[in-house]
Amino acid sequence: MVSAQSNLIRNIVAIIGNGIALCLFLSPTPTFIQIVKKKSTEEYSPVPYLATLINCLVWVLYGLPMVHPHNTPVLTINGTGIIIEVVFITIFFVYCGRQKQRLVIAAVLAGETVFVAVLTVLVFTLQHTTKERSLSVGIICCVFNVMMYASPLSVMKMVIKTKSVEFMPFWLSLAAFLNAGVWTVYALIQFDPFIAVSFFIKYQMELGVYLDWPN
């Protein structure tokens, strides 16, 4: 009974987490609409989208039943994230006016693809239990998750310096804060150390943002 209730609560939390995460993945949509309209990426950087893509790729690997069973919500939301980020990066690539930047984007994409492909092959050939696979892939997921969520900190520095939230909308930051909290709860219901660590660190980052938020 306890296990059934635990699974039900965890599934409800996962649905909420998927919804919030989907909103976060789609949050740059207005930016890309402007890019398409202006046919220029202006001063926008592709780094956050490339970072999010590699993060989603490794979490999809982690969510596979052969790596970490019973983590379907992690698989579905990050699979959706991959599709969204590929669309964003494609738009950025098309409307980027600098050939050098296109080459950098292509090189990074190639590097990410090779990295995930090699990791997948090594995990499935050298490790034969889900415990071993969860450990190795989970550690890598934690690293990339922290890197992805640390990328907007430069924007927060600008917010604190200028005392203006123009570059970091309050509601977007609130959604990121809630997302980190929900996924931390998800990880604690049936303890998953890698999801817990990743999103607890994110939660602390977002908490720091609120403590420093301009009045």
C-alpha cells in the first residue's frame, strides 16, 4: 500500500515537473520568433541551447530502462527537450550571419554527438548491470546539469549590477525555481541520488538568485 501510494505521489509530482520543465524549454520561443522575423541572431548566444542539448542527451540515456529503470518521466521530458533544442539551434544556425560562428556550432554539435555515442557504447558494452550504468551515467548527468544551470549566472550578475530585471524576467526565474524544487521532491520520494543532487544544487542557485533579486 505504501509503495503504491509512493508511486502515485511520485507520478503526480513527475507530471507537474514535466509541465514546468516543458514551459522552461519553450521559454526562448519569443526570442526565436524575433530572430526569424529579423532574419538575424543579433547578439544572442547559442551556448545556452547547446548546453541544454547535451544535458538532455545524457539524461535521456540515464532515463532508459536498461540504465535506470522506472524513470520514464526523465526520459520523456528530456526527449522532448532534445527536439525543442534541435529546432532552436537549427534556427540559430540558419540566421547566424557569421560563418565562423556557424562552424563553431557545427563543431560543438559534432562533439556532443560523438561524446554521447561513445558514452552509450561504453556503458552498454563495459557495464552489465543497471546499478553500474546508473552510477557512471548519473555522475555525468550531474556534471552537465550543473553546467547547464550555471550558464545563466552571467545574466544574473548583470541583473545584480544594473538592478534591472530586463535580461532575466521574474516569472521565468520563478518557473526555474519551482522546477528545481519539484524535481528534488521527485528524487527524494524514491531516492535517486543523481537527480536529487543535480536539482538540489539548482534549487540552491535559484534561491541565491531570489536573495539577491533587486527590490
